[in-house]
Amino acid sequence: MLKAYILINTRIGRTAEVARRLKEMPEVRRLDVIMGPYDIIAEVETEDHDALSDMVLSKIQTIDDIQHTMTCPVVRLEVV
């Protein structure tokens, strides 16, 4: 499984609607509306990088009220 955080900018006044649509997606494990340079942060899980790319491109970025996304996959770093 691959975990990632997706930072999302929405059109003004449309954050709640975008959050509602994102919560319907089975890949979204947690979602928070935040203040700052982004409006929403979503924690997602997919099978691999290809599935993550497909989800972002075909599901998330097709929502009309989303203006910008930044996808941050979690890296598993082993410290020796």
C-alpha cells in the first residue's frame, strides 16, 4: 500500500462541496479542511504509484472546483 497526502486549493466558497465529494472516494482515509496556502489536506491510500497517479488525474483533478493539487507520497525511510 502507498500512503500520500494531497494538498488541495479550491475555488472561493466551494471548499465544503469539494470536501463532500472527496469523502465519497474509497481511497480517502482522512480529510481535513485547513487554513493557510491550501484549503484541504487529504490522506489517501492506493495500491502503488500508478494507482495514485490515476486517482489524482482521473478522480480528484476532474472536480471542477479544484484549482490546484500537490501530491506528497509518504516515503518509508529506514534509519540504520
